[in-house]
Amino acid sequence: MVPSQSIRDIQYQQSKASFIDADTIFETPVSLAVNGKNWLTFMCTPVLLEEMAIGFLFNEGVIDNLDQVSDVRICEHGDNADMWLNHKSQQPTSLQRTSGCTGGVTGVDLLADPDISFNGNQPKVPPETFMNLVEMLIEVQS
């Protein structure tokens, strides 16, 4: 599965806008099943899914090493990872969440900014506002 697709985009340079076709990385839902039981669905870039599944179970403390993994199968469409362990395993009652971006806007309250409006569910952001936000991001990075 290719993790990018071409989209029509607006590029702003020196206060001038132009349309370009740009390759953009995307995320897709990928389900994880452990020992035949569906545990959860990730939103992720659909690459290295076997490594993602193994790493997830390791980080959750479900496995301690690769010897506990019997088999990992990624379906041909890249939307499901089946993981088979050499031991019985209970699905954790609460899983660690390391990302929340797919659920909506994070880190900034767009509705509080008078320069940003919505058309349906798509925000309309003036180029100056967007450029100011990028400059603020660069200033606070360490």
C-alpha cells in the first residue's frame, strides 16, 4: 500500500498563492487482532504494519520479546494485522494512547480565532493567519 496520494493544494510564497499537485502522506484505519480476537483499530500511515503491531504489543507489556510472537499476517489490503502469540493473552482493559490527532483539532481552539471561519466542516483560514501560526510554531520549537 502506498502511504501517499497526490492532492491539489494551495502554496503560499511571499504572500502569493498558486495551485500545485503535492504528494501527501495519509493515515488509514488498520485493525489489530491478537490470537483471533479484534483488539483495536489504529489510525496510521499504512507502512511497516508488522513492526507497528509487534511494537504496540511490546509497549503495552503484552509481549516481552519476539520469541513470544508465533506469526504476524498483514492482509492484502493493508487494513488488518493478525498477530498470533505463543501464549494466551488478555486484552488490556485500558490501552495507552500515544496520539489523538485523528479525533479532531488538538492544541489550538480554532473557534476562538475571529479570522478563522468554517464552511461545513472545512475551516477557511486566511493565508496571513496560517503564516503567523507557522512562525509561532518555529519560534517555540526546541
